Amino acid sequence: MTVVDDRPEAEAPAPRRRPNRLLALLRNSWRQLTSMRTALILLFLLAVAAIPGSVLPQRGISPEKVNEYFVEHPDLAPRLDRIGAFEVFGSVWFSAIYLLLFTSLIGCITPRMRDHIRTLRSRPPAAPKRMARLPQHTVLPAPPGGAAAIADVLRKRRWRVEVRGDEVSAEKGYLKETGNLLFHTSLIAVLIGVALGSWYGWSGNRLLVAGADNAFCNTRQQYAEAKLGPRVDSADLPRFCLRLDDFEARFLESGQPDFFNAKVTVDGPDEPTRSANFSVNSPLRLKDASVYLLGHGYAPVIRYTDRFGKSQISDDPFLTTGDMGLTGEGLAAFPDANVDPATGQRAADQQMAFTGIYLPTAPEQGPFVRSQYPTERNPALNLVAYRGNLGLDAGIPGSVYQLDQRQVRTGKVKEVGTKLLRKGEKWTLDDGTTVEFLGTQRYVTLSVRHDPGATPLLISCAFLLVGLMGSLFGRRRRVFFRVLPGDPGEGSPTSGSSLVEVGGLPRTDYPGFAEEFAQLVAAVRGDQPAAERAGAREGAE
């Protein structure tokens, strides 16, 4: 007997699709990047990466100190420069950190904000069936009016209330999550403000000597160092000119600074002609720029008369060495000295230069290398004279504050003497030429900058602090009330009356919730003094 299996043939299982490993890797990477843990790590890295910017001098703020650092650390400075340690906030690695932080915060905040808005629009949840399991639980007589009266008490204390028949649910403390989201959103706005300042901002540093002949206009070429954002062109700079009229400085007897004030004249197509005063903590506000006072010093006025009787005057600034006495070091060069008036020919080997140290308050006895006080109580100028080819016509970039030592080493420039000059004294050199110390002019070091992200940054920081306060002091909690039938038994204090079962739980760590719960129960029970004390203690949440 043949048995025929008429059952349908079993279908072969469908082949399993192999997961796309690249897609899975990208998805997992995005989840890791947008987690709060990663955002906190990146925020910590950003703070650590900003440390070199506060420890090391930065080119955008003080290029002179950067040059001094290169002189003091000739081996370490080039290595730090290669990794952008002197331009930390514009370096690639710092930009990468805050861009990753920016992305992480957006990816982290967006779903949380969506959930928080959904929570705010939703109703408080229903009371659990077994409220005795909640951290706070009690039973009390029902007040007159039942659930409606309980709801009125809760609303007066600014709880979100939902009444479901004989049950009342209430929530409070959304300020915590709102503050948390406001904090992180403000942090994103802070990053945007930094980016605006980096892209559309500009800055320039200028050393400005007092006098009408030393005024400068706001062009890139007239700055000792200028930095323009990627979205800024030289033609976008506001048009104005600045002249230093006077500078006043007061010091304590110990040499500590007490008061600074710079008086300037501002004019130009974009600024009305006016006089203005500003100091270290009170910058000069212009239409599209701010002028900050960074430093100050003295510019000795030196008059040199060559062998043909032609006089030239130098008022080049002598840079301060950093001591409290404002000792200055600098160079006064006269490359056009000793030009024969008959032929107009200049002897290249007869150029003159004077390096020196200026002491606002020179000691009574040598060595004359350091000033004893920052104001001019006993001014003196210690000069070293050089004659020869200064090398200024070679087209090789060099410092205007220091003599080219290559010319000295090769013998093209030779030292011809040294002399300490008091104010008004004259020194006659070996070839009959003379140099005279006429006095000094004050100079200031200025930083002119425009940062369009400064105002958004200030507003964002204010909201950031507000959000931080809400995040720290907000407390999320819930309470539930259920009106129950009373105990009908005789002899019971609540015989024939209804009862209210009350439960509550904090959604976050809140040590004071037990006390607040007790006060709320007393208010519902009708304990007016306790209710008044509770209302006085409760915050604005």
C-alpha cells in the first residue's frame, strides 16, 4: 500500500539579511556622540584645551609678549608654535573640540526638548493602585467638598492638578528639566557667539605715541599685527583715525599702578570728530570697534645733528622690560644722516643708530640699568652709539626696536661710544656730530577690535546662569489623593465619614520632600497655621 503525502511542501526559510556594518557603526557612533556623557567629556576637554590660552601669550592679544617668549625660550617656543599654542582659540584642534561639542549638544538636547514639551502638555498620571508602597503615605479624614476641595488647595500652591472622579493627581517641579534644557541651549548659543566672533570679528594691535604726527588710521597696514576673520576683508574695516593727546598715570609709593587715563581725538568718515577718555577697565566704544588700553611707556625724544649741521629728531618708543619701574629699551636710528647737501649723496657707512635704556627714575649711582620708580623723578637715558651701514636698505625684515646684530657681527656697524644723558644734556661724538636728549613722549599700546558675538555671548551666559539655577534648585515631585469610604464601625473616630489616602514621591533626589508632604497633608486636613507656614516656605516653582 502506497501512502501519498499530500501536505504542502514546506517553504524554505527566507535568507537572513546581513546587517550593514557601516550603517550600524555610524548609528552607534552618533548615539555615543549625542550622549550626555560624551557632551560632558567634550566640555571638560574644551576647558582643558583653553588652559594654554590663559597661560601662554597669544598673538591676537599681545604679540610683543609672544616675541619675548621666543627670546626667553628659543628651543621650546618653535615647538609650541607648531601646535598653535600661541593662537589657541583659532587652532584646528580647539575648533574640532568645540564643533564636536556643538554637534553633541544639539543631538542630545533635541530629543530631550521634544519629550519635555510632550510632558508639559500631558496630564498628571493616575494614582497608583497601591499608594502604600510610595515613599510617603498617610490616611486622613476627607475635607468638606471631597476631591474638588483637595484640588483647590493644590492649585493655590501652584501644583498641576488633574481630577479623575474621586482621585486627584498633582505634579510640580518642571523647573528642573526646563532649567537643564535652558542651560544646555544657552551653552550652544555661547558656542555660536564664539563662532560669530571668530568668523566676522577682527582685531589689531598698535603702539601709539602722543602727538599729532603719530596719529594712525584704521587700516590693516598701520597695525603692528592685525587679525581678520575669514568673512572679513580689509575694505570692511570702519574708517576712523585716532590721535593720542595725553596720557596720565598715577602710582602708589610702592610702584603699584593706581590710575590710568588716555585722552585721544577721534575723527574720520565713520566717526564724528570728538575728544574721548578711556582707561584699562573702560574701553573706548566706537561705532563698529572698541579700543582697549593694554600698556604704556615712554618714547625718548632724541635730536641728532650730523657733520653737515642737519638735525633729525627721533621719538621712537622704548619698550618696557616688564619691571615695576617701567625701564625701557629701544633704538633710535638715523639712516639718512650725513647726506652731503652739495651732491645729495649719502655715505652708507656713515649712518647712525643709538641703542639705549631709558630710566624714568635713575639711581644716584650706577649701574644704570633699572628704574627705581615708574614716574619721571630722575629721568636718564643710557645710550650706546653705532656708526656704519645699518642694513635697512637690504629689504630684509627686521625689528624697529632692536639693532640688526648681523651688521655688528660682520663689522659693517661699529660701536663708537656710550654715554649717560640727563634731560637737556648733549653728547658730542668723535666725528663732531652731536646727540641731545630733549625729553620724552608718552605712548600707549592699544588693541582695536570688533567682536559681533560679544552681545549674544553675554545674553547667552546670563540665560545659562538662570538655567543652571533652575537645574540645581528645581525638584520634581508628585502627590496623589484618593477619597475612600469611611469606616462604618461604631466607636471609630471617622465613623460614617470618608477617608483620603495620600501618597507622594520625589522624582529626583529631594531630602526635604517628607517635610513638604507633611505640610501639604496638614493644609488639606484644614490645619490653617501649618498651611500658612507651608505657603511661606514654598518656592516659586
